[in-house]
Amino acid sequence: MTSLLSPALMARLESLQLTSRHRLMGRFGGEHKSKRYGNTVDFADFREYHPGDDFRRIDYHVMARLDQVLIKLFEADDEITVRFLVDTSASMTVGGKMMQAKRITAAMGFVALTAHDSVSVHTFPTRGTAPRFAGRAAVPAFLAYVESLEATGLTPFAEAASHLLSQGGLPGLTVVLSDLLTPEWRSLVQLRAAGSDVTIMHILSEDDLDPEFSGDLELVDTELGERLTVSVTADVADSYRRRVQAWREDVARTARGTGASFQAVAAEEDIEALLLQSWREAGVLR
């Protein structure tokens, strides 16, 4: 079906579900706990009976004991919208970051669709209207679309976030997959402020974290084409690594400060271990 996920991994993913950190209100028919009451078997509360209520929900044991006519309320299961905001800028071509972003999007989207949620895929730079997929039958089309994504151009993060916030519909889960190599990365704060539950997948490669450069070099920006002549000594390399680490910590602190879930992801990491172990322990999946 796709080169992004093996059949064996998809079979294991079918038993999982995306986790939201806050209760979200969506459309009935999914597998997420709602702010509303509905028809599942999970008891939530009592309230006074009113004419027109389903008499089958009257708790006769409570009526006999307290002489009050109360009905049982149960949790509702909602379908939520899962929005993927995927960085397809040129910097994602470095060190396999784009392929890792596509694998993660494919896996998490597969989990969402098999749980009867709806999925939309937004890119920055934008590629026109974001396609929307709903239900298990949409899995092949979704995977084909994700597989077709290519990294090219600039990283207009603020523009992408604003575009996403302008879309109609109910709040849902927004998953951002990016190396965040742009001064505009703080725009992710807006997504939580708009009522979305946000998960940040910060994808970096070994080439980003610890490049094997030394001597006199001319560096070329993959997005802007700008050139910079540098002399890389051991001290310069150590300074670079310290600054990268401080920046990563700032990103994580800022994201978590808005209530978002944050996951640092190496482009080289095995996705199966991430999905089935690390992210279940972190509460991203359950």
C-alpha cells in the first residue's frame, strides 16, 4: 500500500489511538472522550429527569432510595479533526528529515483514520487547499498523498499558522512536524491559543546537531541560497553545539509553556520504536 509503513507496523498501529491533553468537542461517532454526553457505556453523572428524556436511563435504584427521578448520563465518543502541519521547506531535505516527517504523518494519520477521526494535511509552503480524509476507507488516498510530499522552498511558518487558524470547524488536534529552522517558530504558540490541542514533533538530523565540518568553508543556505564563508575550528564547533542545544531547550520550554505536547525526534530514529514504546510512554498514543 505504501513504502512509508510496513504491513506489520500498520497491523500493530490499529490498536492505538491518538491522545489529546484536553477534552475536545468534535462530531459524534469517533473514539475520543467528549465534553458532551452521549451513548457509550461509561457512566459520567446524574441529572433530574425531564419529560421527553429516555425513560430507559432512569436509575430506579436511586429513585427507590432517594425518592428522586434521576437519569444516568454517559460519556460521548466524538470524532475529532486531526490536522497535520508538515514542513515541506528545502531545509527538510537535509539528513532524511522529510522522510521521517512523512513516516510520522503516515503513522499518526493511519491511527486517526482507523479510529474514525478525520484528517487534514497542511503544508508550509502551502500546496493549495489542504486535502481532508475521513474514515478507514480514506487510508489509501491519505497515504498516497503523504508519500507525494516533497521538500522545496522557504519556511513561511507564520503564514501557515495563520492560514490554519483561519479554517472553519471545531477545535481538534494539530500535529506540527518541522525542524523549526526559522525565526518564526514561535508562531506555534498561536495554535494552542486558538483552542487546538497541539503536538510539536521537532525533527532534526545529525547533520543539524553535530555537522562534521572543519577548516575554511563556504556554507550555502538551502532555502535562501545565501552564502557564508566561515573558518570552523574546534572552538567554533563546540560553540555551535552549545547554541543548538540551548535553542532546542528554548523551543521545548516555549512549546510546553503553551500547553502543547513536545517531542524531539531524530531523523535517523526507528519509527516503530518511537510509536510503540516512547510515544505511548509519553502519552502521545495510547
